[in-house]
Amino acid sequence: MRRFQVFVVIVAVALVAAACGGGSKSASANRPKAGGTLRIAVAKPASLDPAQAKLPSELLLAQQLFQGLTTYDPATMEVRPGIAERWVTTPDQMHWVFTIRPGATFANGRAVTATDVKFTLERIASKGSTSPLAVQLELIHGYGSWAKAAAPELAGVIVVSPSIVRIDLDQAQSALPAVVGNPALGIVPKDAATASAFADQPVGSGPFRIGRRTANSLHLVPATGTQHWVDAIDVTLAATEAAAYKAFTDKKVDWAPVPPDKLGDEAVRTRRVSKPYMAELFYGFNVKDPKFADVRFREAIVRAIDRDAIVKAVYGGTARPVTGLVADGVPGHVADPCGDRCRNDIAKARSLVAAAFAGQTVPTVQIDYDDDATQGAIAKAMQANLKDAGIPAALRPHPYADYLTFAISGKQELFRLGWIGAYPTPDAFLFPLFVSGLADNVTGFSSPDVDRLLKAARAEPDAAKRLAEQQSAERTIMAQLPVVPIAQFETDAVIATRVRGLVLSALGTFDATQVWLTGAP
């Protein structure tokens, strides 16, 4: 349930973004050149410790200051080398060997070793860890004992040599290279990460290091041995996202997030960049509740809900309607796996209700959500949609502090369910939510066919076969409709005309080593 909890925190704030800068049509103007300082503004993070990174702004800073065993191509989200220059696995996808690239160093000049990799993973998985990525390490052999402080080490992470680390799993996970690419799993130095000042003045493993820091700013300079175009990055640590955006409109920075209420500004109209973010909003059915046992009734509800109108009215340009489970921007995303079942069709919804209940009284559906203005607006719109289809519905808001507990109580009915993919593969969206019996499977959905397909995908070494199994599983899930897909969130930013090569990832981050500037601010 930790990933479910993280989503609820994240959707309470605006999401940030970045993307390619504009450019001249001349060849010379588009030729990268070295020099200059990139200026960005973000809402001040609670910590610079990568293990605590949750929000896009925190992940953005973590990506500049740290590097994981792997990383992602920001445009395609395909896995590429990070601290590890290569990796191999056994045919069963349960034993992985990562080789650290020669010359990989921390900001203090010390070489990155396999011991640091082991320490980083143990630190995140340890008892009392508050890292949102700890759950991603549960498949590592010995995790349970280590997380309970009942073992002297995380047994499944083995230092083979100073440059080689082996990770042994209790279950197959073909997506492990993608899992360890999340910026929150950036490698930290064993000899420095335990210092009390680490959260404010970390010694990183990434392409940039902290040159100096004040209470409200960071001056980042390239780390030794890295390839880059800019000479430095000046980061304004603003009190709020709105303040970060104001720094852009005041021409003090080159890049900043856009608060949702500023999307109509002239500055946004001319300098806005947007991209889908790996965060989605569903409404889940408690499929163990007898009133939702008939898939025809679930389909009637799905058809009755006008997601296009809801998303436009409630989120405006900050989200897009969806009819699937795997987020756009993730390799393997399918545009419309639900097909006709997710089309808004009140007449069809009414006929399905009539067929499902054959003259019997249609039960009242309780719409469960955490009580805030945005979620209340969505719930009220859904209630009106269901009424049009002859389905009585009642609103059942819950205090935010109580909602997470209620959503897994077994008493929830049609309930708000948010999800953020922790790594960019279909596995991150399908396996936790829909494999039978897992803690994050809060709908209670169970399908032997889906279980077989998704478990086979985790054990499949061939990428094409693995993707085919995952896409088949998504279609099978949507045929049974355990959720109502609603929206995928957009990420928005504004960017100065002098910035080039800044490409947004689906995590809301960018690789600053690829950024270059055309001139002075």
C-alpha cells in the first residue's frame, strides 16, 4: 500500500514538467555550444536525500545530484546505463549482475564501489525507512528479515568485487534494470550518507555537485569526469510552486513549473511545454461486494461516466482522459485497450442495467473519495452521470487522514484510486494492482489468466514476448472492468527561448547534461 499512499500525497500538489526548448531554424542556432548557467526554479524540497524524493521537483534534483545503477532515456523512457555500464541476468530473471563503469566517482572524488551499491539498497530497505521506493526492493532475497532488523545484511545483494554487485531475487523480475533507474535509488556513499548534514549537503554520484548552497538556492557545477554543455545550474528554491513560476515571469529563471491556475497566462501560452506524467486517476470497484459481481453492471457504470467532460471541467489542461491502465509515455503503452466498453453511451448503460437486474431494484452505489474540492467535483459529476443511466448513487466523502485506511477496509464501493508508476514499464501499472492477493490490489480483482500472463512476463527474457504478455493482460483486465479509468495527469512548465536540448521525461525530470544555451539571459 505504500505506493498507493505516495500517490495520494502527490496528487494533492501540482505536477511539474519540462520539455524541449524552442529554437531558430538556422543550423548554427541549433548547434550545441558550451557555456552559460541554466537557471531553474522549483518548490523547495524537504530534503536532497534521493531516498526521500517523492515529488517531481525532488526527483529532478535527485537526478542531477545522483545516479542509479541505470537511468532512462528521457524521450523514450527506455533503460540505459547509469552507474552500471552493463548488466546480465540468468534465464529465469532471478539473478542479476551489474558492473560499475570505470571512472564512476562521487562528488568528493572517491570511486563508486559495489559496497556503496549494497549500502544504498540496504539503507532504503532497512527497518524504519521512509523511502517510497522501499517497496520496489521487496523481491530481493532476504528483504523481509533485513526490513525487520532480523538479519545482519540484505542477503540478496552480494559484493562480488569492487566493481561488480549481484542481486538475487526470490521471484523473477525482468524489469529490474528499469526498477533501479528511478532517481530515488541514486547511489550514495557509505562513508558520507550517515552524516546528519547529508539531507542538506549531500555527496552525490550524479553529473552535477553542489558548489554552494544558501537557504533558498543551490549552485550546481559539473562533477569531475562528466560530459556537459552548461557551466553551472542555479536553482531557486522557492517557497511554493507559484513563487517558482513568478520567478520565471519576472525573468529571473529559464525554467519553472506552471501552477494549474496559471495555464491561461500569456507567458504560458507562448512558452508552455507539456507531456504526460506517469500518474493516473481511476475509480475502483470493490469487486468482492456482491452488488458489483455482475460485469454488466460494472460496464454500465463505466459507460455512464463521461470522463471527457469530467476531465475537461475539473482539470482543464492539466490532465487527459484515459481508457487504459498503462500510462502514455511508458514503453508498451496501448492507446485504447478498453475499446467500446469505455465509450460514454447512456443508452447502452441503461440497457446493461436492465439486463443485469431484470426488473429488480437497482442498488445504490456509494461513491467513496477523500474529501477535497477537486475530488468532490469529480464525484458529483459521476453521480449525475449515473443518475442519467438509471443508477442511484450517493456521495460518501471521507476525511483525508482516514481515506487510505477506508480504501482497504473492504467497505469501500466505487472508490477513488490513484496510481503512479515507479518505473517505466507496463509491469509497474499492472502487476501490483491486478495480480491476485497483493497488498496494492485494493479492488480485490482476481483472474487466473491475468496472474499467469503477468507472472510469465516477469520471467520472460525476450522483450517482445514479455510485452505481448503484458498487453494481453491489460486487455483481459479491461474486459472485466475492475476499475473506471478517468485521467492521466499532464506536467507543465515554461521555458526560456535560449534553452535548448531540455527533454522532459515521463517522471517530470530532465537530463541537464544535454541542455545548452544560445546566449545570455
